[in-house]
Amino acid sequence: MITGIENYEKENSNYVVYPNPFEEKIIIYNTQFNDEKYVLLKLFDVAGKLVYESVVNSTGRQTIALSNLPAGFYTYQLCSTTAILQNKKEN
């Protein structure tokens, strides 16, 4: 199963979510939230429905298993107590 998650790329960005597209897992590499231990990862389908939510480490590299998601297009948010980082859907 091939599933796409839109990349968010910003100059001087301190996190990466890959691969794109993904089949069974994504990898988050993050250095954005150095003052917090954990952040919340949220995935949304094209209708904006929350389809996945999990607490992840705020820094470092972490693998997230997503093989239970159907093939499709997803957007994501990384939420802390001070910021929300999200990818933007391009029209």
C-alpha cells in the first residue's frame, strides 16, 4: 500500500517527516521542540478528519508505524504547548 503525506518544507525548518509517499511507516526527525519532552502528532485525511494521534518524542528520530491507514493523502501537525507545526496543502 502506498500512502502520501504532504511534505512541509520551510527554510531553516528544524524537522523532517519522511518518506513520501510511505507504505507502512513514517520517520520524524525533529529538533524544533528542545524545551519539551513530548509533542503530539496528528494526521488528517483529505476531508480534515483526524485519523491518527500519538505522543512522540520532541527531539531526535522516531519511527511511527502507520500500516493500518488506507491508501490516501494525509496532512499532519506536530503540536506542543507553545506551537503547532503543520504542513500546508498546496492548491
